[in-house]
Amino acid sequence: MNVLYPIDQKILRSSWSKKNPLPFTSKDIERHFPVQPAAIRQALARLVKAGKLRRIRRGFYERPRAHPLLGQTAPNPLTVVESVMRARGASWEVAGAHAANLLGLSEQVPAQLVIKTTASIPPINLGKALIRFERVAPSRLLGTRGSSRLVIQAIRHLGLKNVGPRVIAQLRAQLKPKTKRELGKLSSGLPRWMQPIILEITAELVVHERPHQTNTQATRRGI
């Protein structure tokens, strides 16, 4: 019989305090509770043994998720990556093949999630999913976050020959104005072959915003 101590109950309540929490680290728990690190480690070990928490890798934990048909499901690989990178404080981005799949530009599901990062991190096995970290120089990373980074990585992966009118129309339709504006700002720093593609994706936004900008400038001038 597994006996849960008061600190165990506190950790469980903390892990259930958010609807979809990211995987957390033992360091996260130590910051929340004024308890000796050894006591935290012992509590986490008890919770894992009792099946209340799942150990993803050394120092990283998450609450198990039950599915009515599939049983216990594995954590979302990207949420695991976000948690690991947050703990390491490293720059990172999703490699092109996975970015293209996430955006619906490719039906091919990569066998493994490849993350480009400035840190040296061993692979993480999540059952059927494998996360592999490819160490690169900071200059190889785009230095931006969010959907715009995914779009650029996906286009880079597909290449000029595979980014035709259908792909451009699809991106133009599904991307939010904020993402398009970010792409427009990043365009000048991208490879020359990518710049016309970004221009086509953001062209409709530019056309719609120009009259507004002109009217705003006229108002400021009192015209």
C-alpha cells in the first residue's frame, strides 16, 4: 500500500491546479514549497511509484493523462520540449519537417521530433515518440518565436521547388495578421529565394493596411 504524505498531497494539488500544465521539474516544486530538496525528491519518487505522477526523464515529471479508449497517453512532445528548454534557458526551434507537418503543409509525420538548440541535451524517449536535440551555433537559429518561426522553418524545409501557389494560398489563408506582420519584418534577413515567397504570403495584409496607414497619417497632419 502506497502512503501519501502531506507534501505529496501538496505536490499533487499543485500539478492539478492548471487545466493543461506543462511538465514540471523538481526545481519548480522546490521554488513553491519551503521544504528540503531531499524531501521533495523523496515525495516525487513516492508519487511516481504510486502512479500519481510520471517521470519523463531525470528531474522532469508530469501528471498522467487518461483517455477513455487509449488508456494512459504520452505527453505532448512540444510541451516537453518547452519545459526542458525553459529549465535550460536555451534557444531552440523546431526542425523543418515537423514544422511543415504542424502547419498542414506536409502529410508526412516525422518519426522523431528534431529540435535545433544551442544546448547539448540527450534524446528523450516518450514511448512511440522520440525527441532528438541537434546542437547548433546561435547564428543558425532564427531568433524569433511563435508561428512565424514555424513558417520560415517549413518553407526552408520544403525548398523553392515545393512552395507553389497552393502552399502560398494555404499559408495566406491560415496565418493570423500578427504572424504575417512578423514575417514581413523578418523578410529582409531571410535567404533571397525566400523573400518573394514571404512577400506573396503577406501581400494581402500590406494592401489592406496601406489605406489605413495613409488615413492615419493624414489625420495626424490635419488633412
